[in-house]
Amino acid sequence: MGKRMVVVGGVAGGASAAAKAKRENPDLEVVVYEKSGFVSYGACGLPYVLSGEIPSLERLIARTPEEFRKQGIGVHPHHEVVDINPEERVLTVFDHGEGRTFQDRYDYLVLATGARPTLPPIPGTEQAGVYTLRSMEDGERLLRALEGARRAAILGAGYIGLEVAEAFRKRGLEVTLLEAKDRPLPHWDEEVGTLLRGELERHGVEVWTGVRVLALRGSGRVEAVETSEGVVPADLVLIATGVRPNTELAQAMGVALGPTGAIATDERMRTNLEGVFAAGDVAESFHRVLGRPYWLPLGDVANKHGRTAGSVIAGKEARFHGVVGTAIFKAFRLAVATTGLSWEAALREGYRAKKAFIQSRDGAHYYPGSAPLWVELVYEEGTDRLLGGAVVAHGHGALRVDVLAALLHRRGTLEDLLALDLAYAPPYSPVWDPLLIAAQQAR
Ligand code: FAD
Ligand code: NAD
């Protein structure tokens, strides 16, 4: 009889692990337990369903439970794993549909329980009209809420706050973005924050930065946000103040966490317990620039973690090679892409960090429709080692950041960047690619 692999959590990390393991080793029995009603979907698409650009939440589903079953994978939505005994390799599962508890066993276990939104410790968050955005169910609730809403306040100008601000504006809502730090996207440098603020304001978003949110006012249904800078009336409040990994189940069974508070794994996604793997937002990655574990809760990382775990469980050679911290998102016309360390983060890490920031274009100046494009390079004084960078553009030009990401994977320098043969034609780039212009300025 084949070995039994059980996956806890069926979204990005879990679904990838299950699908890959079964494909590589059809003799494996593969079972997925998922607490919510949905498996295998792209949560990253939720803002575009809210904006109306994608007509339904169902479009985000990559594979339905029926499709999994056809591949021989048992997928169980509405099933929550409530306890795991690693000595016996037995799990206790609560079936929310039937209201019953049962036990199952595993030879291999993948913990892919993801992350959940953090709520600020302020009064009033339990009221009607207050939302977070993480799951399909959250998407359903927000879509319903949008129908009657007029004024939205969004707490947090990070990835979700910025993407959803655009979605809400597209739905015709008045939007106020409330950020505790001094700029939008505060984990990156100020030049990018300034570009973002301009773009948000041009599109009618009120941006309040450096605010302390004190309470959500209302009597059962939210009416306003009380802040250190004044009161913001709102009939819909989205809390987007960050996420934390769902590690409780892992901790209870003795799985070790790493320094970031997410599950520690090796390159094969193995935890400290024999036969137990972790994948996705619940797990750490190795940061190749910092040279230490790092928590990067992103969808592409979750898929790679899961694929690695699935391959290893299926008996194949596979490794996850780590991250350099690359991300991209859209805020109205701007695509903002970052990789590695910001200048401020590099200074905090003790590097003698310098930065170059330039404005160029995404095409030749004479080419119709070419638009501005900005590049920031972060590098170490003396060695010229590249530490990070950002590209902000009107569209796909921002994907130039991937060149920087590739260099970061190899500990590249400004000299390495200058030596690259990059693509050029007037519709896509000036004759000197903006990355090369930035590197020249830095040297
Ligand atoms: P999750 O998606 O959190 O899934 C974990 C699942 O485990 C959950 O469904 C949960 O119900 C289930 N679970 C937890 N505990 C149990 C239990 N005890 N028993 C059974 N099931 C359990 N990333 C990007 O890279 N690019 C983007 O553009 C991007 N956009 C995003 C936009 C939004 C609005 C959001 C919310 C996220 C976005 N992300 C993006 C992040 C990306 O969606 C996550 O990194 C990814 O979903 C992580 O997948 P995961 O499977 O690790 O965790
Ligand atoms: P985030 O960490 O990106 O941003 C949270 C923001 O909230 C920060 O700017 C923080 O300073 C601010 N904040 C924290 N407490 C606050 C408070 N009390 N009042 C006001 N502001 C406060 O988190 P998020 O936007 O919630 O997104 C969650 C996760 O989803 C991200 O970590 C990311 O992994 C993922 N995501 C990624 C993408 C993408 O890659 N395009 C898009 C959406 C979501």
C-alpha cells in the first residue's frame, strides 16, 4: 500500500504540495483538509473582483475539489484539523458540515495553514461594516458590503490597503487611507512613497499618514474612525494592517518556529519533526541577501514551498532556493516593484548603504505613449554590491525589477548590472535602459 500524505490547508501552499506529490508519485494517498469552503484559489486576485475588473470570485479558483478528486486527491473543505499527535501520526479533524469529529492518520504531513490578518487593539472592530480581506469568504462579504457603501476608510497603506483603495474608487466610493507610518508603503523608501501618494491623491484617495487610529465609532454598525488627527466618517472600514502566521497547530504538536515566528524549515521544507513539512505563509524562507531566515508571506513563494514539499514527499530531489524579497503591486496607473533591501532597511542592517534614484521612461522619448519610469538602486559603498532596488512604472516596465532580483540571487554588483546586455527597441525602452542609467549614476 502507498504511503498517506495529509495536507492541512488547501489554498496556495497546500494545494501545490498535494498536486505535485500526486503527480510525481501516483502511489501516494493524498488528502487535503481545509477549514474554509474553498480550496486552490488565487487570493491575489481578490482586489480585482472587488473592483469589478474580474466578474466573479469563482474565476479565481484554479482547481475545484472535483478536479482534485479526478486526479485521485481527496479534498475536504469545511474540515478543520484541531489536533495532531506526532508520536502516533494521528490527526483529529472537525467536520463543520456534519458537526462531527473523527481521526485520520498520516505518514507525511504538510502544514500549510497560512496566515491571518492582525487587528489593531482598538475598540469597535467587532461592529458590522468592519472587514478584513484574506479569503474567498472575506471577498464575498466585502462584495455584498460594497453595494450600499458610500464612504470607506482603509486602515493600513501596505499592499492590501493600496490595491483595495483603487478597487473601492473604481466602485465609486469615497476613500480615506489611514497609515500609521509617515508614508504609503512605509517598508520601502520615501521616493517611492512620494510617487504613490501623488498617484493616490490624483485619483481621489485621501491619504492620512502618521495617524494613530484610536477607535471605530458606531453603535453596532460602524459610522466613523476616530484618529489622532480627527474623525473620518465611514460606513465601511477595511482593516489591512498586516498578517501573522497561523502557527498554533504546529506549536501544539511540537513543531519548532524560527526567529521570525513562522515555522522553521530546511531547503526541502522539512520541519524539526520527522515526516512533517511546512509550506506557504506559515513557513519561513531563507533570505539570500540578509543570509538568514525571513518571513515573506507571498503567493508565488507559497506555491514554490508547496511544490518543493510535494516533490520531496514523492521521493524526488528538490530544494527551495530562498528569496530576495521581490514583490510587485498596482496602484492606479503605477506598478510598483521592489526587491532586496530598501535603503533604510540596509542602513538598519548595518550596511554602508547608498542609493541612486533616477527618472527615465519606459520607451524612447519620441515613441508615442511612452511614460515615465523610475528606478532606485540600493548598494553598498566600497564594494558596490547591489542590496536592493525598486522600479516604478506605468505598467509592465516595472518588471525590470526581475533583472535586479536575478543579480541579488548571485550577489551581483553595480559592475555586473552595467555589463548586462538588456533588450532595447523604442516602444519598450530608451536606448540606455533605465536600470543602466541608474547604475551609471550610482558609480
Ligand atoms: P493561505 O492562503 O492563508 O491558506 C491557508 C489555508 O489554511 C486557509 O484557507 C485556512 O482556512 C486553512 N487552515 C488554517 N488552519 C487550518 C486547520 N487547522 N485545518 C484546516 N485548514 C486550515 N501574494 C503575491 O505574491 N502577489 C500578490 O499580488 C498578492 N496579492 C494578494 C492580495 C490579497 C487581497 C491577499 C489577501 C493576499 C495576496 N497575496 C499576494 C498573498 C498570497 O495570497 C498568500 O501569500 C497566499 O495565499 C498564501 O497561501 P497559503 O496557502 O500559504 O496560505
Ligand atoms: P502590509 O504589512 O503590507 O501593510 C500593513 C500596513 O499597515 C503597513 O503599512 C503598516 O505600517 C500599517 N499599519 C499597521 N498597523 C496600523 C494601524 N494600527 N493603523 C494604521 N496603519 C497601520 O500588510 P497588508 O496590506 O495587510 O497585506 C497582508 C499581506 O498580504 C502582505 O504581507 C502581503 O504578503 C500580502 N499581499 C501581497 C500583495 C502583492 O504582493 N501584490 C498584495 C496584497 C497582499
